[in-house]
Amino acid sequence: MQSTTALPSGQSNKLFYIDNIKILLTVLVVLHHLFIAYGASGGWYYMQKTTHIGALVPMTMFVSTNQSFFMGFFFLLSAYFTGPSYDRKGAGQFIADRLLRLGIPLLFYSFILSPFISYLVYYFAKGHHITYLQYLSGYDTWIDPGVMWFVAALLIFTLIYVAVRSLVKITFKKSLQIPGIGAILLFAVVLGIISFLARIMFPGGWVLKPLGFQLGHFPQYIALFIVGLLAYQNQWFDGLSERTGKHLKWSAWLCLLFFPVFFIIRVKLNMPVAWYSGGFHWQSLLYAVWEQWIGLSILTALLSSGKRSWNTSSPLFGKLSRCSFAVYLFHPLVIVALTLAVRNWAVDPTIKLLLVAPLAVLGSFLLGTFILLIPGVKRII
């Protein structure tokens, strides 16, 4: 999630749109966790969930749609710049750089930031007025990557990539043609089937501790990391056509309009909502294919439209992109602080969401910008 516009000679350096997409994805991460705090399904440090169905339906749609593409998009973009970085630095320096830029933030969040956030909830929301040192003396969740599970997974994927590059000489005699609309959607269906099979054993919500991996989503993450490597090697981003982007934009909208059908099926069959998350149920297969279909459609449409409409920069956008990793790292602190501040406000959580959402986004980017002003921090994040 570092700055992405610097590439080796011979590769287009006009990739401002990727930095701009990264800003958008970071905003979605902040809102995603805030929506979970106030109503959508999922776990978070502190939650006050609404019970109004009129609010729960759009919240669930927002979180489900995000989940279909935004973290996979991060893996895709990270992989896209992994190959050239490795080629430029060599195995030794590349590994050292990854351990510095990924390992230190991961350790900081797991051992320092996450316990402090948990303490804030323990003190203010649960009313246990003890000191932080007293809290730490009984803290038993020392390995808690929280939102940094992504960084842990990316570090593992990267080390596997380095091992393969070191052990196997990979040559590309001929460039792979950029996938067309049919190939992308077929890939989505196959990926949906694989995700369905994975979720029979690892249903949604099942977490591999202590790493925090929801393995039911990892088929997409692994696949898109590999696609990112191939995309750089074959310059797929440069060759992505406007026609493909427009068609898949309409594909995404149709998938989104289909989403209420999941509520209708659940009501008509009086089935547990967990059947969508995993297990050997046709509902799980339907949802998994829908998720990958809409996810890859949105992802491809964003790349296509971004390349044509968002490939510009400004001092503001440059700063927002540069601090996006810091925002990712510290946004849980901002969200928890804001939700705790309004916890006693006697209104429905949906109203709180409307107030807190812009403050959470703005506050996260301001804090991220401030963090980067600390001497030495820019060398790491």
C-alpha cells in the first residue's frame, strides 16, 4: 500500500489512477468497519447495532458488496508492484524491505495498538475503571493482528513468491493475452465454486487464530495475488479496454439489483442466514458465485474507468495516497474513539452512523497524515 507510481524504466509511469483507486479502497475500509459497528454482520471492537430492518438491508448490501472486491483488490495491486520491486532490489534487499514495511506495522498493531483500543472499550463502554497497566496484566490476547491480518497474509504471499522465484527460474516466452469479458466472468464463476467448496470446511466468520484469516475468502485473495503478478508481466492494466469496463460495470449493477433476492429466499424458506456463509447448501453456492461475479465486475470496471478518468494527480491526492497505509493502520483507533464518544446519545445507531461516517474518514486521514510527520515513520509506512 505504498506509493505506486514509481516503476522501472520501460513501464508506463502514468499510474496515478491506481493511487486514486487506493484512496477509494482505503475510504471503503474505514466505512466498512464503521457499518459493522452500527449494524452490518461481522465483529468489531465496539458495536451498537441497529435493529431496524430498513437500515440493516442497505448496511448489509454495502458490507457484502465491499467484501466481494475491496480486499482482493488490495492483494491484486500489491502483487502488481511485487514483481518490479523484486527485480529492482534483488531477493535479499526485497525481503528486508518487506519485513521492515510489513513486519514492523504488524507487530506494532498486534502488541501495542490493538491492546490499547481494547482497553478503551473495556474502560469506557464496559465501565471497568482500572489503569492501563492493570488491564495489561490480565490481557490474554497478545497476538491480535485485527485489521492487519491483510498485512500478515501479504507478507506470507510475498515470502512464498520470493521462494518460488529463488528456486524456479520463471521465463515468459510469449505474453498472455489480456482476458476478455467472457474469460473474466468464467473465472468469477470458477472462483465462486472454489470459494463454495472452501466454505464447506471454513464458513464465513470462521477465523484461523491467531492470524485472523477468514479462510473462506482466501481463494479470491490467492487468485487475485497471482493475477496481479501476471497483470504486470503482461501489461494487462494498460491493455484493458473501455468496452470491457463498461460491460462489467453493467454486470455489477445487475448483480447489485439481484441482492434483495437473498432476503426473499431467506424469508420464503425460513432458512438460517448462515446457509449463505458456508456449508453444503445451494444457497452458499449461489452467494459465493454472486460474490465473485460482482466483485470481479466492480474491480475490472474500476480499473478501466480509473485509467481513463482518474489518471490525474494533485498535491492533495498525492498526500492522501501517501498516507493510505497509515490510515489503514490507525483507522480502528479513530472509529472506536468516535463511537465511544457518542455511545450515550439516545438515538438509533443509524443516526450515529450518518454523523460518525464523515468524521471517521476525515479523522483517519488527518491522523494518518500526522503520523507520517513523526521522524523515521516514513521509512516504515
